[in-house]
Amino acid sequence: MPKSRLGMAVVALVVLGALPSAAEAGLRLRVGGPVGVARFAMAGMLSVAGLRHARMAARHSRVRMAALRPQDLRPAAESIRPSERAQLTAVAALAGWQGGRAAQGWWQHADGSYGWVGPLFWPFAYSDLYDYALLSDGSGFWAYGYGDLYAAIFSPYAASDLSAFAAERPAGRRHRKAPSVQELCGGDTGETTGLPLERIGRVAAANEAQRTAFDELASAWTSASDTIRASCPTQAATTALERLAAMQSRVDAMLSAVEAVQPPLQKFYDLLSDEQKARLNAPQRDRRANAAAAKLKEMQDAACQASREPQDEQQAEKQYRQLVAQQWPLDYIAASLKLNDTERAALELVQDTTMGTMEALSACPPRDALTPPARLKAAKTRLEAMREAIGSVNDAVDDFHWYLSDEQKTQFEGLGPKKRGL
């Protein structure tokens, strides 16, 4: 078994091996298999209990915040609590989906959040990047990967769902009030996350020279926020290629932000004493973070450690094949779209290319990234890998689309929304 295949199978082993049944995990989908497609990309880090907790937390948040308002988005960014942002994305992602009636969606991340909220990819991109680089909390940032690419190909949203996220919503819709894309992007700005950056300055106890460098760093982070915010879509993507382009734009903006922040961050860090660096390097978990969030991170860390250990190749191969069959039922898709042999071969290439991103986009952060500059560098490497993965998948999908008729393309776009309620 090739090493890359084994690496991808390890992900499947942890998750599929932990679930007692497809029914309990909610795997009953007509196309694409497990509800947790994005959870695989988290390296399978959750036990069944952890999955249940994430779902219960998201379900509780939907009861508590059935109708989101713009002001609901700001406290989540200000408090630097990824668990709160995960709940907000869950509420927002499902407010438009199926008219807001769903308990959960198949493109959910392991922590209960969603990488796609209507037409918006990576709703708290700035805050997730910030949390990992400066606060050593990568639970949001490293959740993105293979599962989001899969969701871009088989979008969960129908056109009527996406209208719930428009700034001007059609009259008569029965959706729960979903925040518009502009409201979601507005809740993730440098202005609302300025307080945590000041906390970094206080931790470092900067002298005058250090404070000057810190001010430059703060200005760079604010500019980074503007860059990322500018990548928010102005209209909804309605095809897989358009969604992949939206992902590409978002990741490109994040990379531009990282490249702008790296020099001032390194300059500030180099001016610190060893004692100051030690304080800054220590994880800055908010004291208000609840025990459940800490337990989730503990499970994620344990699973990442397990994924690095030797695995039984025969069992891994079996689980990998099961994963492919669940997520990519080629016979069903080919029959639904009446694909000929050439079209089916092109679809198989889409499958192989997308599955091939799973190992490259592992949800486990590098263990040796122990300082803010090192973590920002690791974030850049990850984003570069994601950009390459998006490009590869886009090329495969583009080739597949080239062979399809307009009717087949429309049918293909309907596969993802068909998963609803099954």
C-alpha cells in the first residue's frame, strides 16, 4: 500500500473505526457518504463522545440564537473564544439551509463549526489566523482542508438556500434570519480583535523600542484584516468552479495578509528578551474557555499523536476503500447523470485528485512551531498547500465539466442539496 494511501487511511481509521454505526453518526446520505466529510480533515480526532458534545453545543447555540443579528457576531471576535465562533458559524450556516430546520449539516467541521456559511468560505479567516499565530490556538485554523474542498464540489446549498444570506432577502421566505455575507465579514475585523493584540503587548511588557515595533505589528494586523475582508464574495457562487474560485480568492487574501505581517512580527519578536519570549510563547488560552473546549483540544491532540503512529496496513486499506465508496459512489453519480465512459473517467480523476489532498491538508499542526513567528510560517505553508490543492481540484473539475452538457451540469450541482434530510 503506498505511503500516501496509508496516510489518508489513518484518518479514516480513527473516525470510521470509532463510530458504532452509520445511523448513529448520521451517515445516511444518498451521495458522498459520511456527514463528517470535514471531520476526516481534522485527522479524525474526535471520539463518539466528542462528536456528540460538539453537536449538542451547536444545537444549544441554535436554540439560544435562533435569529442572528450583526451585533451577535462582534462579541465572538472580541472574546477570542473559538468555541463561540464555532457556534456562531453553525447557527449561521444552518439558518439558510433547509429553511433553518436542520439539526446539523453534512459539511460540518469536527468542532461543530462550518467552513462554508452560505456563499462565504472561511467566515472567521482573520480571527482563526490570528488565534493560531499569536495565541497558539489552532483549533479553528487547522480544521480547514479536504472536507471544505469536498463541500465546494458538492455544495450543500441550493439557490433558494443561498438567498437567505443575501443583503436584500426575498420577501416571503421561511428561513430563520441568517446574517448576510457583509455582516459575517464585518464581525471579523481588526477593530474588533484589537484588544487581544494589546494583550500580547502587555504579556511582552514592551519597553519603548519594543513598543514602537509592536505598534508597527498592530498596524500590519489591521491591514491584514482589511485584505482578508476584501475577499468576501459580492455574489453567491452557483457552480463548483465558482465555489473553488471563491476558495482560491479567500486563501490568496490570507496569504497576502500573512506575508505582510511576517516582517513586523519577526522584528518585534527579535527585540524581546528571553524572558519576554517565554511569556509570549506560552499558550494564551482565555481563562473563560470552558472545560469542554479544553477537552476537545485534548482529544484532537491525542488523535494527531495517534495518526503519527504505525498503523495496520491491511485494515487501513479496508477503511480507505470504505471511505471512498461512501463519499464517492461513482455508480450512482454516473447513472444519475448518464455518464459515458469518458465522462466517468473524468469524474474518477476528480475523486482521485480530491482524495489526494487529504494527507497534504492534515489537520494536525506541526509540533515544532512553538513561537509566534514559527506558527505564522506554519500557517503560510498550510495556506500554500491549500492553494495548490484548490488549484489541482479546480483543474480536475474543469476537465470534468468540459465533457458535460448543460443538463448534466445542472444535475451534478443538485447532488449536494439532495443529501438534505436523508
